[in-house]
Amino acid sequence: MRLTGHDAHLAHDPGRVVTRFFLPGEDPASSEARAESIVARVLTLSPDELAATARQVVAEFASQHGDVEATLVAHAEAVVDRGAGEGSLTRDQELVIGSVFTADFAVEGAALCNPSAVPHPAQDGLAAGELRVALSLRCIGEGHISSIGFAEAVIGADGSWTFGERERPLIRPRVAAGEWSRAHFAHVVADGDGVGASDIAHAVLAALPERFGHADVEAAIEGLPYALAVRPSSAGPMRRLREACLSAYAAAFPPESPLSSRTLMPVRPEEDHGVEDARFVRFIDGDGAPTYRATYTAYDGKHIAPRLITSPDLVEFSFHRLSGTGAHNKGMALFPRLVGGRHLALTRLGGEDISLAASEDGLVWDDLGRICAPQEPWELIQLGNCGSPIETPEGWLVLTHGVGPLRTYSLGALLLDLDDPSRIIGRTRTPLLRPEGEMAAGYVPRVVYSCGAIAHRDTLWIPIGVGDRRIEVYSISLRDLAAALDPVPVRASRGA
């Protein structure tokens, strides 16, 4: 059984850039921050030199970005108090100062991969039998830093897949501090490196309201008894409580912005080296209301951790930590509805097995144990999911990735019982897709990988990252796929 390939693809595009605040002193090759001396040099320029430089900078940046002047002025304001001294700056001084603390970043200059697909929030203007699809993309830029991009496509009634044009300029969202429930924050703090058991944590948590934000945590810390706050051992817990609170944030784009222009870059220190492999799903809660949810991997250069995104419309996004024994590995994929009154997710236990986790609120997860381990030659190194389970009449269909000899990533599938997803009904013994021939080459060779497929009119559509250099699209009849899976005996299903 083979997948059907379609003549549709997305290639990584180095011309898709965003502006970032650039502080030369943060360059590892520099031993100290140089902002003060840089600003001082700008202020020695003559009015004519400033005017000419400002015109050139604005003209160059305007060709690729939106409100360039506002960005440059904001970046100037971030550093001007370090070296500008007293007195106001001219507009040209602001623009030039801002320009030397601004840099372009090609979000997919290195690679484009690991797509996931969900129904688009807008389904207007389509012919009968068509479906508009929203895709998330892992965009990899300089320094192998990952961000989350988006694309659109239409599945035609004739069985075609057509990508929409990806819009420019790219837009970064307005970011604000997030909101917590006290119960969730307590779980996150307890998950930390011992801070949850400290006197500081207990005192701060006791002072917080049921729902709170960063200002409330600061007020609780400021209200600590003096003798407790000044202990040398208190500095670490106070810092980690602040960091934990700030890890939650909200990001909002202009509602009129095209989906394909929206870009979610790393925001918090724990994401500094990338927001990776978003697995989006359209989730239906107990009341029947749909929301978009995604897990992704936050990477700070040393540590990885799963995080949660929620969105009503793919315009406004909320980001939160996950906690519990079931939220300690990458590759977490959410079920699209409650099962038995609980949130369920597939995870990768120990980095190489597919396991199951459950949650009462979608935030604190309990590990329920392994359900499937590697056993075929093409999955000897590890086995994981390729996105959220898809509900079919036969069971929960799960696309999998197996890693075998020569670190080759191949695509397979499982079928789980609808009522008891810990029970495997069927599985592929041979890959659905392997990176062979020209497909084996790429930024990361020998890889085919997906973060989520979509079903439409009895067909499974699978966007796939090939070699981390382009996105291709494959499809297969759901009926044919289910019929081709090898049955798994009940006694051998758990851990099979």
C-alpha cells in the first residue's frame, strides 16, 4: 500500500523575513554590551548625514516590512536611555539609532518542515465539496532557531490540493502577559526544581487571587515578610516564580491580516532557541464549542518542554506551560475531543515509545503508560506520533513516524479503540512512505515527517516535510488504509 503524491508543494523561502531587536552586546563574540558607544556615535553625525541615512534605512526596510518607522522608533526607545543622555532626539536620530539596533531575520532561511493541517476558520467562497485548510509550518532560520508560520490550501471536490499564495510582509503579533489560575500555577511551580516546596512559594501562592497575572505575583513577592524575603536562599525561588509567571503570554494579530503572513517567534527565555513542531488540532469541548489547540516544543538551547497554544480563531493565541508526569517529553499530540470525560494526548515515553496521557483540564497531565513500542526494522531507534489522532468509524487513526537504520524517518499508522485508546486495533508492519531516491536529500537527509493530517470526504490528506527543505502533500483513502492495517490481538495490544 502506497500513498498518492500530489503536484503541490511549498519550498523554503529565504525572502520571508521579520525584523528583530538586535543588541550587539548579546553576540557571543562580544565581551560587553556596546549600546552606549553605538548611540554616542550616531549622535555625532551631522544633520545631513542623519537625514540621508534615515531615508536610506526606511526605503530599504519598507520594501519588505510594514510600519517600519514605528519599529525603528520602538527599538531606539529600548536603548536611548543608555547613551543618549538628557534631551529629546530628532526624528532622524530616532530612526538611525533604531536602525542600528534592528536586524532582518529570515524565518525559513534554512529550512521549512513539519506541517500540521486543520480546517480553516473561514470556509466562505468555496464550491460544494471543497474545504479550506489552515496549515502550521516549522520555519527554521539562522542559528537553527524555529518559529511557527502558517499557510493556506484548498482541497478540491475533484481530489486536488492547491496551496494559496503566501502573503508578505510577515507580521509579528502584539504580545502581552498571560493570565493564570492559581491551581494551574501551583502545579507548574510544584513541577519545578524544588521551588514548589519552598516557604517563598507557599507564601506567594497563598497571597494570589484565583485568577491573576504578572502584577499580582510581583505584589505578592513585595508583600512577603522582610525577614523571609532577604534570606539568601529566597532569591532563587523568587526569581523562578517570576519566570514561571512570565512563561504564560498572549499574542494577537490584526484580524484583517492574512493567515499566511502571521509569524509566531520565540518570546520567552525558555523558547529562546525555538518554538518547534506545533501539532494543531480543532478541538471540540464538552459543550460542542470548537477551539484550536496545539502542543509545541519550547527549546532554550539545553532543555526541551511541551507547551500549549489555544486560539479561538488563529488570530489571538494564548501560550501556557504544561505540567504533570505526562508532560515531560516532546512530540505530544492532543485528541480532538474529550474521551470518557477527560482530555487525552499521545506522548513519547522515554523518547522512543508511544504512550498515553490524561488530564482533567488540558493543562496538568498524568502519564498512563506505554501503548506501543518500536518493533519493526524501520522503527528500531524510536516510534512517535505524527499529529493528533483522527476519529474514524473504525477507531482513532494515528499517523506515526519510525526512525530506523541510517536515522531514516518513515511514516506508518496505528488504529486505536474509540472508547479505550490504550488498546491498539491495528498497525502498519511496513512504512506508508519512506524517503527514497531524490526524497532522501535535504537539509536533514532521510526524513519524511508530519505534525498532523486532515480527513475530508473519506480521504486522508497528509502534508509532509521532506528533508526539512520542502512541504509535499500525499493522500490515501481512509477505507483503504484501515483495511490494510494488520490486526493486533487484544492480549498484545498494550505495548505491542
